[in-house]
Amino acid sequence: MRVLMVGDIVGRPGRKVLGYVLPKLIKDKQLDFVIVNGENSAGGFGITAETFKEIKKAGADVVTSGNHIWDKRDAEDLIDSEPRLLRPANYPPGVGGRGSIVVDVSGVKVGVINLAGRVYMEALDCPFRKAEEIVQEMHQAGVKLIFVDMHAEATSEKEAMGFYLDGRVTAVVGTHTHVPTGDERVLENGTAYQTDLGMTGPRDGVLGVDKDIIVAKFLEGTPKRFEVAKGAVWFCGLIVEADDATGKALGVERVRIEFEKDNLPW
């Protein structure tokens, strides 16, 4: 099976480039399943019913998220009504929505787990213990292909999760920091890994936000109203080739597709 995991969609530019690139990529790369992180898809912060539908229409099978999942007013209703929209599984018991899902893909069970880190982020339940719990449940249900979106700030926490789950899941990829890392590989026991997929949206902003606003914030130290950057865009993700029978990753291919501001295809 060939699975694509796409880094954080940022604002309208991210949704536009996703809608343009993803259908072609699915066909050209013969992809069987697509996981997209959509937590920044609505104005750079949060997700709405409309942006979720737009991401799904582009070709996403499951949409993951992170700490910004709650930023829009209708978030709680949305995550309760859309089973293929995940929030981090390690939120405390009683929080709405779900943090994992198993999907049937042409007779093959595919599991997706969404986790959030705790280093330099909100104090949530332990992502390692929650991952252990869900992975065991999926294995008992006969699920061999399992893909983990570890939405975290610290490189160390994401790498630790990769090694912790190595050999027990198909892939562990990081999201949240919006900067694509060059360490994609298959770990010793057969789990694909990349510290951060990067982001899909404005390339020449600061993590997708207008660069002048962010520079002024650093210079002045005063609050600023963030706006999604304009101009050049890029699409960042990782393709994982996996063995359906064992759940092991056979190889990885980093994806980065760029469009300059004077050559946008829409």
C-alpha cells in the first residue's frame, strides 16, 4: 500500500495548493490512502466544516489536527459529527471527538492515530501511554497498517515516539513546527519516520504567517494580529510504501512541490 501523509494545511493558500496538487499526486504516484493535517486550514488557525469539506474533496481520507483544533466556535460540533476528523488522542477522558480511527481500504484495515506532544505545549495526558493503549487495541483487532501523526514542538519528543513505536506501527511522522526536516527514513524495526512533514501553504511567511508581522513582533515585543502570508506556496508531505501483510514500511519518499508567486496555477 502507498500512503501519503501531508503536513499542516495553512489558510486559503494551503487549501488551494492542496486542491491543485493532491488529485494529480494520487493518480501519478498511485496512492491508496491520504492523511492530511488540517488544523490550520481556516485562516491559519483552526478548522471549520467548510475547510474540512474542502480538504476531503481534494482527496484526503482522514484529517488529523493538533492544539489548534479548538480555535473555531463550531469545533466541538464538527469533531463529534465527522468520524474522519481526528483530534489528539491524549486529551483527557470526556473531551469530544476521537483520536484514532480504523478505515477499510479495499479489504485492508488501516489505522490512524493522532497524538499531541507535551514539551513546550499544553499539559495533556501522556502521548506514549495513550499510543501504547491504542496500538495494542488495533493489533488485537487485526490492524497491521498503523500511521501516527505526532503533533509536537520538540524534536526530541517526536524522535522518542518514533523509536518507542518502531516495529509496531507503519509510520510515525511529526507535524506542528511547519518546517520540513530532511531525516525521513525507515527505522531499524520497520517503521517509517520523519521529524516534521513541514506545511502546505505560504512558503515565504514565518510558519505561514506574513513575515513582516512576525519580524515586527520580534522587534517590538508587542501583540500583533497574525495574517496568513501571500505569494509563493509549497506542498509538503511523505509517501510511505508499506507491506500490507506485515505492516512494515518498505520505503519513504519526501514530497515537496513549490509554485512561485508569479506562477501560481490558479
